[in-house]
Amino acid sequence: MDISITGKGLDIGEALHDHIGDALAAVVGKYFPKAHDAVVTVSREAHLFRADVTVHPSRGFLVQGRAAADDAYAAVDAAVERIAKQLRRYKRRLNDHHHSRRSEEDSTPAQQYVIAAENDEEELPADGQPAIIAEIATEIATMSVGEAVMRMDLADSPAMIFHNRSTGGLNVIYRRTDGNIGWIDPANTRKA
């Protein structure tokens, strides 16, 4: 597994670098011996250290964990423990999903854009459109609603778009402000 470790506003020493590598290798390797990669960012916010960990255990899956603590090691350990907890919780479902997974044709290529946040001090460009700051190639997978909710939870994402395996339509799930999951299944996308 390739592990990218960066410090945002601070220098990551060799000891912390080794600690992060060992902790991630142990946790992720236990569940996914052939994991793709991991990205770890450690930053300092006021009096706390913040650790953001993103792991790609297999193609199409993303697991994220965040934590903050008074010590950089404690923040990293808490974020890695969150990853371990998520992987433990979903390991059986992930295995079942992989065994029943259809061919890779079950995904649609798509383009994902990151748009700059509106700032009251800055005006929009002359064309009135906000600035695109990143373009990312992605895929819209075909899966069940349960699989989509699992992937959204693993990625710690607020929303996810997917092709519904049972209806064939394009669906959206999202985390509501009350903590529940919302599901949008447009009636006009159902196959006859």
C-alpha cells in the first residue's frame, strides 16, 4: 500500500511518519492485504492537532477518518481507529459485495468538479459562473441502495449518486440534518 503523509503548517518528523505508516499498515492490512493507497494529512488548528486519513482499500471504495487531539500521535491514532472501526463493521458486507459484484461494465464514466466557494468580498467572473478549481474523473457505480449507504458511510461523505441496481435509474442518497439518510429515486428513471 502506498502511503502519502503530509503536514499542513507543520513538519512531520521521521518518528511520526513511521508511526503513521505502521499503524495504517497494521489496521488496513488486517482487512485488505492488497489495499491501493492511503493519504494522511496532519495539521495544527489552534491548540489541537488534526489528522485526516483517507484509504482506498479496493477499487471503488473510499474510507475516511478524522480526529483532533492535543497531541499529533493521539490524533493520528484516533483517526486510524475510526478507519479500523468502519472496516470491522463493514467487512462482511464488503466481502459479500465483492463476491456478488457484476462486471466492471456496471459503472458509468463521469466528471466531478470542485467549484470555488462564494465569497462576499469577491465578485463572480464576467460570465456569472463560479470558478471551477478542480476536475476529477470518476465513475457512477451500479449498486443497491444498501451498498450505496455503506459506501457513503465509509467515505464519510454527505451525499452519493449511483445507478440503482433494481430500477436501473439514477438515484441520490444524502445525509439529512436530523442524522437520517435521504434517498431520491426519480419516478421517470425507472425501467419499464
